[in-house]
Amino acid sequence: MIRRVFLLTCAAVLSPLTSATAAVSRVPVYVRGAAATAGWTDPSGERDDSAKDLIRHLQSPDRRYIRHAPSEAEGVIVLEVVARHKEYRTLVLTVRLTAGDFTTEISGRSDVSTGSWRNCALTIVKKLDEWAQANRARLAPRTDGA
């Protein structure tokens, strides 16, 4: 019994240190709404809602290779919410990914009847996590020196 309590205590003490170390090694990702780039506001607020969804998913402990960056200066990757629309019975969220001089667009889709914009954001974040893993070597020098 004493051994069990000791092990649980050690795990509780070391757990925050382990997660803090993992957070440092993950690639920081900054998210912004497209309208916010030049200081403008989004009249519908939809892109800001999707930006918040993306941030929530980036803050999840399920992300192995990426994490949310609180400022654009800290972000190695910048996600810019470009569009949010419906195609027949499908919700589509599109973001622009920028990492250094590389730029591409990623879309997340979700069925209207069973999905949500939040699901679209989750799809994008999962794709980004995979992309960051595949491109870790190119992103790592920027993570250390940024």
C-alpha cells in the first residue's frame, strides 16, 4: 500500500514536468482570422469562431507535434482562417498554412447532419499534426532559434 501511494505521488509530481517538456518540443502554431490581418474585424464573426475552435483543438493534450502559440511572433506555423462555407450537405472550413516561405491551404469537411464547424477544425488540426510530424526536420531549426 505504501509503495502504491509512493508511486502515485511520484507520478503526480513528475507528470507536470513531463508535459511541460513535451510542450516545449512541439511546434508552435499561431491562429488568426483572415480579417484580423490588417486590423479589420470580420462582420459575420464566423472566421473568429473557427479560429477559436482551432485554438481549442491545438491546446488539446492529444496533439503530439504541435501546440498553440499565443502570439504570431512565437508561431513557427501560422494558420489563417480563409473561408467557411457549405457545399450542398457538407460544411467546409479552409485555412492557409504558412511556415517560413512555404504556403498551402488545408480544408476540413464535416457532414451537415452529423457534423459541426468544430469537427471541421478538428480535422484540420489532425492533418496539421501529421504534416508537422512529416516535416519535423524542416521545422525543428525554426523551433529552437525562433
